[in-house]
Amino acid sequence: MAKIVVHQDKVTKPEGLVELCPFNAIEYTSAGITINSGCKMCKICIKQEPEIFEYVESVRETVDKSLWKGVAVYIDHVEGDIHPVSYELIGKARELAQKINHPVHAIFMGHDIMKDAEKILKYGVDEVFVYDETELKDFRIEPYAACFEDYIHNNRPSIVLVGGTTIGRSLAPRLAARFRTGLTADCTVLDVQENTDLDQIRPAFGGNIMAHIHTPDHRPQFATVRYKIFDAPAIVENPAGLITKCSVASEKLASEIEVLEVHEKEKTIGIEDAEVIIVVGSAFKKQEDLSLAYKLAEKLGAKVASTRPLIEKGWMDPKLQIGLSGRTVRPKLIITCGVSGSVQFVAGMKGSEQIMAINIDPEAAIFKNAHYAVVGDIYEVLPRLIERIENEGTL
């Protein structure tokens, strides 16, 4: 990290130096002239007083990348019931590992889960590292982080992929901080260079730009990815991977958190798992008019989702929002009704197999991503679609 050094022995009129900085970053204290956290590295002080202020570039830390080998995936699960995002990440890990000739690892932590490790191997993992301890029965951050840290210390993976779930978002930052390395959250594109540097791409500034992020001087490289971004790989017929039982010292499994009760949530099919989705947008004038979308959804066995404006109006549940600040979906069919097609929204649904868009504006951005475009008023088009399904049984 660069810094500005003050040569105190050259200072003759300290009061005048304080006025040099437009950001009030130069202070005169009992210790002399100092630079505070308000410094913007604009270098105005250096230009005005080059004998007193000096710009010093710190030596960059480097890492021997040859000592770090492997693409690891954290297996997110509840009592052995593995979250689908973990399989999707295994597919991406295999793709990355093949380019740099690295093995694919899976980190599996919990209690009484050894019997479930076999199904992870079926997705083409080279080795599953299992931490099966009583203390890992319920998720608590300290013992889980300790096991994760133990795996990294012993195996030195170059890349670590974690699902963007509640647990994943808790674990990944803690581990990245412990290893003083980088973490990119909610990546939408991942690739790897020949030198094993991970190309991490994610939307930034509300989706207006795509940030391209590297971690060239530290290992491992952490990235989290939301559900439905990548495809799960096909099952391998004759898996040849290994299952390795791991353990850590019992004191590392201690936790300040005590789990008193666990209440299971009622299982429902979210919009991420729906095969057909009807999306309502700003073209709906009244909340009661959403009944048109729900009626169409009923005819198609679909789920109804929403864009952000209707969430902000309080018309729809936030869990039904599609986009960068909502959910990512990849249904077989998605029908957008009065949706303009902002970058933020499209990022959450562009992986859909078939996209049908209905909008009164022929220049609407959503049409650039649609396979089928219907230019028309939703108040005219939706009733006709419903009538056609009722009469002919098809769109």
C-alpha cells in the first residue's frame, strides 16, 4: 500500500503546510506534521513541497502460486440434504480445474454425514474432505470456520467456491479474513488464467457496469455464487474419487453459541425452482389488476414473480423479486408482463430457456433478451392469452 512520508527535519513553517491539503488531511500536532485518514493521495502536497513530502510505494506481497493447488467447493447442506447450488459449483469447479490441471475438492462438514459423501463423488469430485463431529450438528460459525481453516491449511487450494446462501455468506468472509485474501461476492462469471489467477466478474453500481476482479498476490481466492447461476454437471457413471475423514482438535470446536431449538420451515417451491414464471412489472396500474397474472399462472401451473418497483409499492412479497437485489431464476419458460427490462432485472433471468415478453413499447429493452416478443397492452394481451389456453389448451 502506498503512503506519503513527511520529512520532519525539512519542516520550517508547519502552519503553512496544513493549508496545502484541500481535504484537511495534513495536521500539525505535538508529533509534528502528520497525514491523517482523509488523505486522497492527490499528491498536491508533494507538488508544492517535494522536499518535505515524499510518495512511497510499499513492496507488494507475493505468493508462490505453485504451492496452492486445487479448486475447492464448500458443500452447503442441512442434515445431509445438500443444497443444489453446491452441485452447480462442482460443475464450474470441474471446468476451471480442467484448464489448469488441478484437482476438484469438496469440503463437507456436519454430524452423521459420512453416508452422504458418496453422492458428492458422483458429480466428479476428486476428493471429499469430511468433518463429521457431534459439535457440527447445528451450524455454528466458530466450529465450522475452524474445520474450514484446517482444510485450507492442510491442502492449500488455489480457489474456493462457496454458495451464496445464508451459511455461505457467513463462512466465506470469515475465512477470507483469516487468510488475508480476497473475496468476491455474487459472481456471475468465473474463469481462470494459466497462472491460476481467478477471473471474477460481477455486476457493480446497480448493474450499470460489470466489475472484473483479480486476486493476483494472495491465496486462496474466494468467490461466492448465487443459486441458479451455473448448471449442475451430469452424474459420473463410475466415480473414482476419494473420501477422506478429517478431524480437528476438540477445543477448536468450542462455540459461544448454544442452539436451544431448531424449527423447520415449511418447504415451499420458491421462484428459483419454478419451471414456469409469470413476472409482473410497472405496467400494472392497480394491485387488484395483478389477478390477471395470477389467473394466467394458474392456467400454466406457474409461479408469479415481480420486478423491484412493485416490491417497493408493497404489492408483492420481496421473496418474489427477480434481479440483482432479488433472486436468480432459470425456468423453462418465463413470461414478463409490462416489464421494461432493466439491466438489474435481466441479470436475474437471462438464463431462462424461453423468454416471452409483453410490452406496449416496441423499443422496450426487454425485447433484446426475449425469444418471443408481443407488442401490446397487458390489459388486452393477458385476457386473450387466458382465453386461448382455456379454449385450446396452449399459448
